[in-house]
Amino acid sequence: MAQPTDLTRTENPPITRAHLWALGIPGFALLTALGAHIAIPLPPDGVPMTLQTLFVVLAAMCLGPRAGTLSMVLYIAAGMIGVPLFAEGEVGLAVILGQTGGYLVGFVLCQPVVGLVVRRRDGSSRGWLAIVTAVLAAHAVVFAVGVPWLAVVREFSLWRAIEGGMVPFLPGMVIKSIIAVLIGLVCMPWCMRRVW
């Protein structure tokens, strides 16, 4: 005899990588924008210290190289077309061409670097030392693009740009790196299996 069907029971559809990308790509773009609005202009050049790089690095660790790159491209594109997402509410192409534009480009370029450092050939994570290295490497890419860009835009010497566009940010970078590593240790193995 056939068993009665329970019409009240519904199957929950599985959460796929596409679902997680659809949430994560705009989500990390938004978090980066929120981080930009916590901005403290630093002497001598007024390049603001923000929480952006924390979320930039977390995007790379949680979304992986492809989705992380898309998230940062979305952030920059939205700011360029007039959404006030950049530091201190600035908008437009002038921000990219200005003194902080190189740092924004670095947000995009650092995304695949994290994946190269932390991911083994079998797709698993290499461990805590690799996560530390990846976080520091991501910051290094942002500075490697941002500092020379600052030098060109402001017509500084490279040393002068390092003095104003990197050195004041190092203490904050250390704190943000520690936070990113702690979050990465917890989240990254799951994210690498389900999201990357």
C-alpha cells in the first residue's frame, strides 16, 4: 500500500557557487565602500587611511581570485559612474586618475596573488604561514602600484611618495593584516571548497 505523501515537506535547494558569488561579489564591493568611508587623511599628502584593505584582502580569501577580482572591479566601476563609494565620498574617473588611483588599481591586482600563495595544486589551503604571506603580499601589491602612481600624479620622487604614501599606513596595515589572518584561518578552508 502506498504511503501518503507529506505535502507540507519541501526540499531546500542546494546553495551553489553561483549563489555565493551573487551574494559575495556585490557584498564585498559594499564592504569595501563602507571601509572607504572610515577615512582619516594622513600627513603630509592627505592620502586617507581607511579600512578598505581589510575587506580587499578578505574578498580575495573568501571569494577567490576570480570572484574577488570581479568584486573589486564592481566597486571601482560603480565609483567611476558616480556612486559615492570612494574615500571621503569622492566619485568619478578623476579619482582613478588622481593620487589614490593606484591603490584602487592595486585592489584588483592583488586578488589573484592571494590565491597563488595559499592554494595548493589539489585546491586545498597551505596553512597559516601561507595565509600570513598572502595577506602581506596583497598589501605589498597595493603599495607597489599605489606609491609610484602617487609619485607620478604629484610629481614626487619615489622616496617622497614612500614617505607619504606608505610609511604612515604601516601600523594600520599590521593591525588589519592580523584581523584578516584570524578570519582567514577560520573561513578560508570552507570558502576554498565552496566559493572559489
